[in-house]
Amino acid sequence: MTESGPSSTGPSDTGPSNTGPFDPAAVLADRPSGRTPVSFIVGIAVTFACALVALGIDAVQSFAAGDGVLPFAVALPLALVPIPLLVVIVLWMDRLEPEPRANLAFAFLWGAGVAALAALVINTADLEYVTMPALGASTGEYVAATFGAPVIEETMKGLVLVGLLWRRRAEFDGPTDGITYAAMVGLGFATMENVGYYINALVTSEHGGIALLGYTFVLRGVVSPLVHPIFTSMTGLGVAYAATHRHASWAVPAGWLAAMLLHGVWNGLSLYGIAGLAVAYFIMFCVLMGLIAVLIADRRRLVGLIRTYLPAYRATGLVSSDDVAMLASLRSRRRARNWARASGGLPAAAAMGDYQLAATELALLHDKTRRGVITPERFRQRQHDLLGLMLVARKSFLSRHPEPPEAPWAPSGGSGLAHHGVYQAPLPDHPRVTSR
């Protein structure tokens, strides 16, 4: 890493270069400030409408069975029961460099709306008009579940990840992001699918009712609520790899094929009774452990990036050695936010959060540039915006204190967040690209 010439100086009081009113969320998400894009609003509306149509089909199924609205009224809340906890788990694993909540909400709605509705229609048509007429009821159901449904469902769920790669490539900073988005899509899809399964359990003429509903809920809602997120995480890993490496478009179909394979194995083994389920659960457990290992390794990678790249910004006065140590620890970051909240209320805590996230994005910016994902011009613009956000966050924090407070992680007063003044210092230049 080299330093640029005198013209590349520290952040000025003008702050980030985004046009329009200052919006910390826009800076962090690397998008223009201002109103929410119309395309995003339309996308949310379409996915939500598809979810309502899918729920309408489930309600019609409930009425068609002759039981009125009761099966649907029982199935919907039962499918929603585990979702808050599962969403919290997904957000918890993504807390070091969290993705925009709006994007995660869209991913969930895509899974619950577009993907679920398309899969419901196509799977039903495939079963009724292709596999069952050609192979008979029993064999047709097995073939459709093992070979047809995985292709259709993983394709529909994966499309939103490919769309994010196309339109919001910068959101993918590593495998954690791919797993996070994939998990949200999978949770949305599983929620809608479970509504149909629970209705079927209640209205099945033979051996149906409360007992079958309880068994189905335990099997799908308690024991295996993560199977769809696990399947789609394979596609998410492929998309994340393609986004963070040059000439790696092959990773997307590779991840998609892995998702279909896992899904097909799960469906195929599940039809072989307890023994098949035991093997299927063992495979999914091993894959889940592998994903957890990937998440842990990626967190260590990000911590290493913070420790490697942020010390070069000490000359700007916005970050110190003590700040780097704080930013490289999830526990210290949480304690810093709690301290800010205690000393200055929610606005101070929000400013601390913006400061931490901007510093993290700054470290990731260097890594992206080193790998040739962004251009030198884009690097300098993004660098200016992130340093500007750190400056604005510091001003917002200090505006609530007549005297700069002593940061507990920097007892000697060496925190860049807790003192006034910015130095016109040379900034680290565009890193040299490494071959990948």
C-alpha cells in the first residue's frame, strides 16, 4: 500500500459526496441519497402481491376440503411461529457488517411471494399433467419431488440472488453475505410452503387431523426449519464468490447445481421412512456445520481486514490504534454502542453505529480494490464518502457533549471518535491489484 500525493487529503467538512440530503444509510448501502427508488417499491409490491395470491390459493384449498377457513386459520400462524427467532439468528450471524434491512426484507418477500407462488403453480402442473399421467401416482410423486421440485424451487429462489449480483453487486463482500441473503429467501419460501403442508395435514381424509398436524409441525417447523435456507445457501455462496472474484461467473451455476443436488437428496431420502430421514438429517447437519465454519472463517477474514487496512488512516484523526482494536471485536463494538447510548441517548448510539459500519466498509473497500472488483476512481469516491460519514458521525456524537468524553476503550484519550479536529493528511491510495 502506498500513499498518494498531496492532493489526496483527509475528509473535509463537506462530508460525503452523495447528492441530495445526507443519508447515512445511503452511504453505507453505496446508493444515491434521497427517496427510495421506484423500482424497489414496485418490487416489494409485486412480491407482496404474489404472497397474497399464494395465501389465497391455500385458503381455497382449505375451503375445498369442506372445512371452511379453520385449517387455513390454524396453518398460517403456525407457519409464522418460528420465523421471528430464525430471522434473529440470521441477523445475528451478519452483525459485523450487516446488510441493508430493506434488501433482506425484499429477499424474504421474494421467497414467500414470487418463488413460492411460481413453485406452487409449476410443481402442481408438473405433477398433474406430466409425471403422474406418465408414471402413475406413486412413482410420479417420487420423481416430481426428487427431480422436478428441486430444479423449480432452487431456480426460483436463486433468481433474486442473481438479480442482486446484477444490480447490487457491491452488497456481496464475502460468503457471509451470500449465506445471509439466501437464508432470508429460504425462510420466506419455507413459511409459505409450510402453510400448505399444515393445511394438508388437517384436511387429509385418512390419518389426518390434529395428530398429523402436530407431527408435521415438529418435523418441518421445529426439527428442520433451516433446510430451505441450507439449500439456497449453496446458490448464495456461488453468487458471493462470483461477486468478489474476477472471472468467476462459473460459481453461480455451480452453487445452483449444489443447491438442487442437496434439495433432491433431501426429498428423495425423506420418502424412505425413518431410516431415510435419519440419513437426510445427518447430511444436512454436516452441511450446516460446514456453513457455520465458513461464517466463522469469514468473520476472522473481516477482522483481519480491519486490523490490516484501518491503521493507515490514523493520520486523518478519525481512527486511532485503540479504535482499530475496538472495531475488530464484536464485544467491544457492542460495549461502545452501549456506552454511547448511556452517555448521549439513542442519537449518540446511532452515530456510534454509523462510525463503526463506515470504518468496516472502509476496510472492505481496500479488499475489493485489491482484488480488482472496483476501479481506482470508484475507490477514491467511495473512500471519500465513508470518511465523510465517519466525520459526520463524530460531529453528531460530540454535539451532545460540552467536553469530549473519555472513551472506555481508549482511556488515554486516543479515540478518533472522542476528540475534535480533522487533519489534512495523505490518504492511502488505491491498493495494487492481486491476481486471483
